[in-house]
Amino acid sequence: MLTPPRVPHVGIGSVYVAGIWLAQVQYTLNDTVHALAGALHILDGERDLFVPPIPADNFVLELADGRQCPFVPATGNPVVGAYTFSTPMLAM
């Protein structure tokens, strides 16, 4: 039996570092069996997640439904504020 393709989750959320708000983002999450990965587009706030204004060891993405998940920016363009990221699986 074929498994239906997974539909990406799209929403508006926020990025935090050490509890401090950095940016409002539009996110697209593609869940896999072992982790979440996706894309972020900065709508408002700090565009450069590679060199944020405060030291950043751990980024947190707060989803539209209030769940929070740690993530790591993987690739991106700070000028336009577009990134890909990966993260451990969310607790459901």
C-alpha cells in the first residue's frame, strides 16, 4: 500500500534566542520519520540568523499553535532573510 505524501505545515511563528525575540517568520515544515526540517522567511526583525545581535547557541522556533522546537539554520541568505533549517522531532 502506498503512503500518501506528507503535506508541509505552513504558518507564522517567532524565532527566539535565550528567550529573546529575534524575528517573526513564515515557516514551512516538512516532517520526516526522525526529524523536522523546513524553511524560514523572515517577515520582521533580525534577518541575519548566522550572526545575530546576541550570542546564539540555541535557536527556538515558536509555531503558530504555541509549540516550540529548537532548530539550527543550515543554509540561507541573510540579505533576503530566507533560510533552511533542521531540528529534532517535535513532541506531539
